Amino acid sequence: MPGSPHKIAPGRITLVAVTANPVARARSVPVSAVTGLGTGTVLLLAALCSLALAPTTAAG
């Protein structure tokens, strides 16, 4: 499945990790806070997408 969350999430998490340092410096917050917020959001959305797609992929 080309748009499955398993294939999308790693790229998004890498993007969060790369952009966390400049964003954190611009806003004067810890880098770990920006990384945690971004990564948590990506993982939560991937989990919700997986749950939404589970009934359709389990059936066939």
C-alpha cells in the first residue's frame, strides 16, 4: 500500500528531527520539547491512520 502510515511516518520523523534545532532556537525552548512534540504528533497521526485503515485491510 503506497500511502500506508508505516511508510510515511519515518520520513516525517526525520523531518521533525532535522528542523527541531532551528525551531527551538528561534522560540527559545528546549530542542527536546520541539522534537517530542513533533515526533509525538507524527506517531499519533500514524496510529490513528492505521486504526482507520485496519478494517479495510483485514478484510481483504
